[in-house]
Amino acid sequence: MIRDSRIAKYRRMLAEAPHYEAWKAAALELDFLEGNAEWKEAFASDLYHYELIHDRLSSLKQYRQHNDFERLKRALREGLHHDLGNMGNPALYTRSRVGTKHLIEEYITQVCESLDFLCDHPVPGFPLADKLQFFRDTLTSYGRPALLLSGGATLGMFHFGVIKALWEKGLLPQVIAGSSIGAVIAGILGVHTDAEVPDMLVPENHNLKAWKWRGLLSAMRGEGLMDQDQLRACLRANIGEYTFEEAFQRTGRSVNISVSPVQAHQKARLLCGYTSPYLLVWSAALASAAVPGIFPPVTLMTKDLEGHAMPYMPRVSFVDGSVVSDLPIERLMHLYDVNFTIVSQTNPHVVPFLSRKGPDEKLSLARLPMHLLKAEIQFHGRGVFDYLRKRVRPELLRQVSGQLYTIMAQRYSGDVTIAPSYRPADFRRMLSNPDPDYIRRMILAGERATWPKISMIRSHARISKTLERCVRRLKQRSRRTVALRLVTDAGPGAS
């Protein structure tokens, strides 16, 4: 009875935690009370190849202790594989709330320490240029994580909480993708450096006036229910006049925004520094947020050689990115070697269908009928709309059926999916301007939803983040070396 009352107490503390430290303290107590601490200490498990992880860990330790740099380099270059020995198995992260098997955590720590050592210390026969190439090649081979932010209108303020939780733990990916409201927030994040993130998370620092009602007559004329000029002014105030290329140069973040075509013979586009370096980020976010019926289609804007804004492909218009490609996972894999996806999902038509797994979210027999019902709705809904989009007339109904089929046929989850728990009152705020207090509540909700996922995200992302930081440090060192050489060559006696 005493044990049960303590468990209930810590579960309340978990649900009401104001910050991660309070949440983690309560979670560790629960792990101890529920016997999960002993599970983490035991190496053996049929959930992963623990012998392989143990052998790799022992080798890395031995090479470090004996300063055997050549074998250490080879072990890291050839032996680093994402999800080695199935250590990313989701089942390893549903038993406890904080952490997983200690063997996995120790191995990841040893890898990161070894990488930092090779990066920051002189190694015989390993000059700076070779180091930089080594870390670039290893990062390409290993892969990196990406954060994908879904649509969801004003409900997407939840994304800020996910960003805050990841940033505070040093786990915010360099690759960020978004559609609709997710595109707006990806654009805002993409022009803020790490040092500016705390200011970015203060609601009062933003223009919050995105929505302005125009009325049904405006919608019937094809001009949308809402005033697009109001949204445009909001985005330009919050994102600035950066192109995708300029945003990357400023922050090192790779922003990716999904847009959907209006015209036939066009395909969905993923706008980013690789595909559209000179496009204005706010313009891409405006197009991705142009929900059909709510806002009219958008002509994208780019910068010319003189830095002036001008239309990009003026004959082509784009709308809401979440209609066709809410989560462009496959495209990100090709562009950035993404090997792990973190999805912040706030679409109200998607969240109820997401499965929730964790120590406090187990599938019971009582809930099984609802899960089966959800699966049946998705399966049969896709079939019905697929039939209608191919055969039905008139054309308008066929197009609507095609859009609905696309919405139902998409993948809306990632390797880790973070989602809110909606209340009826939340839906009334979807198309209204948020006030600062509402945003703060949504940020806290996003943080609380992210904290239980931190252990799994860290296991997948920590090595990639270490490699990225090593590459940045080596590039800075290389630039300083070149600059010093130029100064030396231009010194006294230079001709």
C-alpha cells in the first residue's frame, strides 16, 4: 500500500513537472520503485546484441588506454554503424523512463569521447586536412537525425516546446523540415543561432497576428477565408528577408519546407538550401501554410543577383505542404543522409490515430477495440478515396477525393513521434491568433511530451551530433590556419 501511494505521488509529479530536472527526478524514483533500475544494470537481453556492443566497447577502451591511435581510427571509421547490434530497438526504451541498458549508454559515451579526443588532440601522422576528411566521411557513413514539424495551424505552437526540450539537452538536429505551421516554425528556427534560441522561445518577441478573417464571400471568390497579406507581414517580421542559403550561412541549420502544387504536371517540392538556395524562406513558409480554402495559392519569391525580391516561376503556384508531403522523410534521407527521424505531430486528423508506447502507455485489452477501429478506418478510407479519385465525376469531387486519399495514404510518424493530448477547447483556437500565455502553455506541453523520448533520441543522435560538432571545430581550425598563413606570407619581406 505504501509503495503504491509513492508510485501515485511520483506519477503526479511526473505529469505536473515544470522543467526537465523535476521530471527526471520523479522518473528515476519511479524506475527504482518499479524495478527498472535493476533491468538497466543487467547487460543480457534478447532485445539487442549485447555481446557485440560489449566487445566494441572493450576494444575502444583498450585502444584509448594504450594510445593506439591507428586502431582507434580504424575502429571508429569502419565500426561505427547506426543502430549497431539493434541498440536503437524501441522496446529498449519503453521499459524505463530515463535511460536504457547501461551497456548501451557506456558504449555511446566511449564513442563520443574517442571522437572528441581524435578531433582535439595532436595525433602523429594525422594532419588537420586528413582529420577533417576523416570526420566528414564518418558522418556521411553514419548518418544524422532530422526534426520534422507537421501541420496543425495554431496547435503547432506545440512544436516550440519540442524544440526547447531538444535544444536544452544538446539534441536539436541540424536538419529541420516543416510543412504548413511546421514550415513557419522551421523557418523561424532556421534564422536563429543557438545563442538566440532562448530569445526565440519568448512569445512576446514575435509578431503573433497571423490570422485575419475575410469572410465567406472572399473564399467563394478564391481569395481565401483569411487575409494572406496579414500572414505575409507576420512571417516577414518573424523570419526576416533571408534566403535558404543565407539562413544556413548564418545558423548552420538546414531548413526544408514542403509545398504542394496547384497546377497539373507539377509535383510536390521540398524547398531548401540544396534545391532552392536563393528562395526567400518566408515565401516558402507562406506557400506551405496556404491551406486550400483558407488562403489562396502562392507565387514563390527569390532574390536576384542584386538582392532584390522577384517572383520565382511566376506561372506556377503552390499551397499547403502537408496536403501531399507532411513529412518528407525519404527526400531528407537522400539529401542529408538522414538515418533517424524525430517527428513533432500536431495535425488534429492524425494525432488520434497515433499509437502511444511507453512505461505509462501500454496497450490493454480494453483499448484494443479502439485501435482496431482506427486501423479499419484508415484502411477502408484509403480504398474509398482511391476509387473516387480515379473514377468519380464531376472534376471538383474527383480532385477533393484525390486530396483526401493523399492525406490518408501518407506516413505521419517517425522513428520517434511526439504528439500532444488534445482537449475539445484546443480545436476552437486552431484558426485564431495565439496570446503569449497560450503559447507558454503549449511550449510546456511540448516539453512534457518530449522528455520521455529523450533517452531514445540521445541513443540515436548523440554520436551524429558529436561528429557534426567535430566537423565544425575542424573547419574553424582549418580557416584559422589558412588565415594565419596568409598573414605570415604578407608580412615583412613578402614581395
